[in-house]
Amino acid sequence: MSCRIADIPVPPKCRETLRAGALVSISTSGGKDSQAMTILLSRIVPRTQLLAIHAPLGDVEWPGTVEHVEATLPASVPLIFAPVASGKSLLDRVEERGMFPGVRQRWCTAEHKRGPIERELRRYLKAHPRFGGRLVNCLGIRRDESAARARRVPWRRNERMSVAGREVFDWLPVFDLSTDDVFRVIRDAGQSPHWIYRHLSRCSCSFCIFSPPGDLRTAAELRPGLYRRYAETERRVGHTLSPTGRPLPELTGIAPVRRPEDPAGPDRV
Ligand code: SF4
């Protein structure tokens, strides 16, 4: 049975692995869930075992995300970045593939987040033998987010990464927290969530395949330059960001406009 420490239920095997001195990586996106997870983990895991890791998505993520991650990281927790090795942006890859990611072919997460993060964690473990190849890989996934996420197991051995002398577990420390809990943890720690929560309920790519039309409209208003690039990419590749198959201008009701005073189309954020 799990026992609860400071709002986080810690499975027995997790306790044992933490006591054995495993590295505890915090995948941090800049969103509220990973921010709350970082706060809670920094209370129960020695800082010498903690590592924050962020996969930067460049200009397709909301401006200020990297700065937010840096500003809200507890003192003396190292932060490393996991960029895509090719240096290509998500939109570059859409052009190359001739299609946007889909709900079933979610290559954006695999290529631009999970893959680079796992690569950097392997490197970090190799460069820091004091962890003995033991890793607890923490993800800010919550049961309440979706039916698919509710089916996730909050603690499990990561078989794919547990090779070549490594023993890796995936842990979802904030799995049982509600949205209110998450904001409370952030507020009680004296922090603020990412600025985008003043406009939207999710901090994802500015234009995400999962964004409902209302969120896409808000994003188009906040980032007209990036909106135009997405709309032009849709036209060029003949495929839409939205899995509904409806192009962005139809979904948002906003025509992408090239501004004569700034060919790149200035963002409002
Ligand atoms: S935020 Fe959305 S579009 Fe961006 S990587 Fe994640 S699923 Fe893909």
C-alpha cells in the first residue's frame, strides 16, 4: 500500500529506490502540473538526487516558457535541456512529413519531447555513476485530464529504458491531484503559474492538435504571426492541424493576415 507524504502517495518500491540513491528526473513543460510536481518532489527528495529536464519546442511553445521553468525551479535543483538532435522545429517536420501529428500518430511528443528527454537522461546517468544507473522518471500526468490518462499506472518499471545496466521507473506523483489541488500547491508555495493560464486552461504548444476551437482562436489573437505560419503550412501540405480536418481559419473565424509593417507578423505576447 502507498503511504502519503506531503500530498504525494509514494509507492513502497519508489521509497526503496529513492533510499537507494536513485536519480529523480522531473520532466517539466512549464505547465501547472509539472510545476506543482516540482514543488512537491523538492520537499521529499534530497536536492542532490533531483534533476529537472525540459524539452524546448522553440517558437511553437508559448513565449516565456523556459524563463518560467527557470524562475520557478527550487534552489540548487539542476536544469538541463533536451532539444531535438536535428535542430528542426515541429513545423519543419510537418513540412517534411507533409502532415501534422494526429491523435493516433502523435509523433510530435515522441520526436520532440519523449525521445530527446530519454536521450539526455541516459547521458546524464552515464556521466553521473553515483546514481548506479537507477532512475525515477517523474511525469506530471493526472488522472482527471482525460479518459486515456486515467488508465495510466502511476508507478511502473520502464522496460524500454531498463537496459544496459539501468533500472528505470516511471512515476506519476501528481496523478491523483485535482486541478484545484495543483493551483493550490503552486499558490501555497508563493509561486504563480505560467502567464498563459490567464487566457487558457492548458499550457501546451500555442497551436496544439488537442486544442478546441476556442483555444485556437485565443492563440490566433495572441500570436498572429505564428498563426499565419500554421495556416500557411496547412495550405502548403494540404493537411490540417485539427484532427477534424477543418482548417484553422474556418475553426477560428480569423483570416491570417500578413502585416505590411512586419512581414513576420508580430505576436502580442
Ligand atoms: S502540445 Fe500538442 S502539438 Fe505540441 S507536442 Fe504536445 S500533443 Fe503535440
